[in-house]
Amino acid sequence: MLNSATPLGTYQGNYNGAAFALAGGGPAGQVTAMSDLDELLNKRGRSAQLGAYVTAVAFDTKGLPGFALGDGTLRLGKAHESIAVHDGAVLGLAAHPEGGFITGGDDGRLMRAKPDGGAQQMQKFGSKWVEHVAAFSGKGPLLAAAVGKNLFLLSPAGEVLKTLEHPSTVTGIAFDTKGKRVAASHYNGASLWFTASGSPVAPKLEWKGSHTGVVLHPGSEALVTTMQENALHGWTLPGGKHMRMSGYPSKPESFGFTKSGRWLATAGAESIVLWPFFGGGPMGKPPTELGMGDGVVKRVACHPQHEVVAAGFDTGMVLVADVARERVLPVCGPGRGSVSVLAWNADGGQLAFGTDQGFAAIVDFTQS
């Protein structure tokens, strides 16, 4: 069972929070028949079998969907046009500020895939994997790529602007909402850099252990990492006070803040785990759980406009939870592989997801 969030990992009791049953958009506790779980997918979705593990999904700045695969291809648009971008698996995917996508692969290349289907190499980093990529598309757009211990900041054209060195392999990247700072997770903590600073050293947020991913609060009030163990670790900003969120039955591989920053939604349990980041933050408080399904949540994606969270399970089930109303809407039933990727488009009208068995789908919530 999940524990209350506590400073320095000192547990203060357990949480027996009720998980809400699938409700088809209705009140908690109303059970939806298994035969109805694909209704939304069938009515408002389009799906395809892409033939390889889906490693990433994103929408570009103009709304074009892209699915990245373990066979080195990127599939674009409604027709899933195939573009060969890497000799090996596509490891990272992000929307390029000028349209299309950037990708990183285990062939050491940073690539740009254009909306018209063209692909070009932006950088080659030898034989080292380009495991993580990110982009900031606001004023002063930037690209970022993690290669071993280095985090490279690049111009939209692919020119390396800065090389930020870390004590160990970079395991995650996150820009803040204004592009002024970029965070990197690594062994024994995280580093938070000012993108315009010339300093070769960033203030480190330290906590012993293997940190595997990073996210920044939309109001820059906190930085949180996933851990190799079944836990999250966080720091308040700018103070750096520790927050420990633990008790997960499995590793929380996916997480994100809701639009308002009031909740941190995470995977790793039988339902969406929501830690409160209001009223003083989560320390000493239990989480809320929503949207229990048959299995464990592997991926979460927070809606870009509302306090709504999508969740994908290891059974293949996908659902959407309205946090304020505590209501749940099933999107896709189980049986197509473990959900490996999940993403909303910019206005939250479309939800894309894919699985480790190559199933991919986009559901349109804007249809009347």
C-alpha cells in the first residue's frame, strides 16, 4: 500500500484509499461491462498494428501524430507513413519546434523527421546511444539530447550550443514551462541548469540511489524523480527540501503534473496515484487513487488543459480519469499488449497510445 509522502523517507502511516471502479464517465462505483470497454475506441478511434514495439509517441507543433518503433522507424499521420530514422531502436522522440520531430537512437544519431516524410541527421555522437531527447517550442526554442553523461543543448537547426556534463549517465530530461531551465536526472540525484547561464556547474539536488526520470512542476515549485526502487523522490524549489513518495507495488515508470500543478499523477500501482502539491505539498499526506483497472498502470499522461489524466495498463487497458469529479471513462479494453506510450495533442482533443505488441491508436474526443 502507498505511504504518506514524508520528508527523508520517515513513514507516517499507510493509505487504504479506495480506488474507483470503471464508470463509463459515470459516478465512482458504477461498473462497466468488459464488452463495453472498446466502445470509445471503436466509435472515435483509429488503430493499426505497426509490427514492432512502440517506444514513443508525440504530436508535433502542428498536430501531426508520430509513433516511434523499436525497428528504427517513425510512423507519421493517419496513414502511419513509415520513415527510417535509425539503424536500431528509436529511443527518444520529441516535437521539433518548427514542425516534425527529433529522434534519438542506439546508433548514436540525433535525427530530424520532417512532416513531409524526409529525414536528416542533425548530429552523430559516435557509438554512444542517444537515449533521451526533449524540445522547448516557446520563445527561444531549444533542443536537448542525452548522450552518456552529457546533456547537449542544441539550436533548432541542430547546432550544439552547450555541453552540460554530469557525474553519471543522464536518465531523463525536462525543460521548465518557459525554457529558462532544464533538469537532468542521474545517479544520486538531479541537476537543474539555467539554459542561458555560462556556468559549467549546476546546483545538484542530491539523494543517494538510481534516479531514472525527471519532471518539473509547471510553476517551478518542485522537481521530482522516479527511482530504480518503487518510489519517487522530490525536492522543493528553491529550498531543496526532500520529499519521499513510496509504497508502490511496482516501479512508477511514468509520471507528470496536471495542468494546474495541483497533482502529480504517477503509474506503478493498480490505479492512477495522485500526490497533492497544494496546501503545503505532499509531505505527511496520503495520495488519492483513481481509475482501478485489471493490472498495473504503466503510463500516465496529464491533459494539457484540464485536471484530467489518462492511464495505460500492462493489460492493454486505457482509461481517462477526471480528477475533480472522481469519474472514469474507459477508452480501450485489454488484450493488445502492455501500454508502452501515451500522449495528448496540444489542445487535449486527441489521445494517442501504443503497446509493446505494436498496437497503436488515436482516439478523438472532439467528435460530436
